Amino acid sequence: MDRHNLLGKPFLVMGILNVTSDSFYDGGRYISPEMALEHAFKLKEEGADVIDIGGSSTRPGAKLVSSQDEIRRVIPVVKELVKRIDIPISVDTVWSSTARASLDAGVRWINDISAGRLDRLMASITGWCGCTVVLTHSRHTPATMNDDPSYEDVTAEVISELKTAIEQFKDAGVSERKIIIDPGFGFAKTSEHNITLLNTLHRITQLGYPMLVGTSRKSFIGKITGRPVDERLYGTLATIASSYSKGARIFRVHDVKETVDFLKVFTTVK
């Protein structure tokens, strides 16, 4: 498949911009539009290829906010950013109405952590608008997804469920060349599931779609290292190295500058 989503680069770094009060790492830091814009410009300066804006925390245990609240948080930031920044803007949402408002405001990517499960109109909205869409594996909702996740073979089941989502979005008119997949680290998975998934990631890249990996500072890294969330940068970079070696090429991170520098060197030296 033509991996056009890489924009001619060996890797893409997606900078995280949470305009929420309860995200697991940076909740509340960029809640005002002014603070959000300032951070977005910083992410771009540090080398972000895409900025992903989230208006609702999707950490395990979090309750999703309504689309109306999400739109109120996200759209003022989007409208300013698309006028003042020259890289793609993504919006992280499970609601088709938020996606539609974001796309109308100039967003080019939609990042749906439910891959269309929580709002069946998402596939048709993204198909109609012709945007790039990230389909992430998860189960249930953020509030309940990590209550007791269970798999016979986590990698095989993630592959199967991603295939179902891909077909749903293709049937709704989304081009194959506009689909990115994400195995959903931390979403309906224990630390052991996440580690298994990371070790077998090459099986998912065989689906042939560009893969986004979002391991940044997540709890399974803390489980391995014993480090709190604000001390997990080096652990995150190790997961990025492993993911890249198994075919992932898009990385959603909090620490853009460090990730870009790491990948520039990692993809140059042999």
C-alpha cells in the first residue's frame, strides 16, 4: 500500500495537545485556548508533524464528555491553529458531531479511539469528508474498558477487530489510502497484554496500513520501570524503538523534541 500518510518522511511524530482537566499526564495544563495555542506552537517548533487535539480524556476510568462540551473546548483552538500553523491538525474524538465540526473548521485527521464503535455515524462522516482517519483498537468505553480485559490471544484479537473496523470505514467511503491503524496500547488491556502486543507488533503491521503507536508515558511502562508518570520518558523511547523496528512509523507523544531527536538518530545509524 502507498503509505502516503507519512508525507514522504521516514516517520511522523504526532504531538499531543489535551484541552482537558483530567488527562492522565497533562490534564489542566492547556485548558484555556490561549495556553493551548501556545503549547501547539511549541510542539510545532519542536518538530511535530501532526498535532492531535483532545477535548475529552480517554484514560482508563475517565467518563467521556458530551459532544457539545468537546466542541466547546476544541473548536476555538482548531479555528486559530488552522490559520496559523502549516501542519495537519487532528482531533481525538469518538463523536461524529465533533468530527464534523472539526472537519468544517479545517481539521485534516480524525483520531477515533473507538474505531467507530461508539458512534456509528463516524464512518460515514469521515468517508464523506475524505479525511485521514486513525482507527484505534479498544473495547467498551474509557470508564469501563480496563475493568477486567480478557483475551485468548491479544494480538490475534486486536488484528481481527481492527479488520472489522477497517471494512466498516471502507464500506462508508473512506479510502484505503486514508486509513491509519493503532493497536490501542492501554485501552482495554492489562500491562501484560500491552507488553505482549509490543513484542508481536510485526503481526499487525502485516495488515499493510500505516501504524500509529501511542505508548507515551503509559502505565505499563511504569509497571516495567517502577517510575511515576513524569519519569517515563526513557521507557517511552524504548517502546518507540521497539515499535519502529517492527514496522510502526507514526508516534503519538507528549515529548516531541526528545522523540524527534531520538528517531532522527535511530533511523540514521545502523
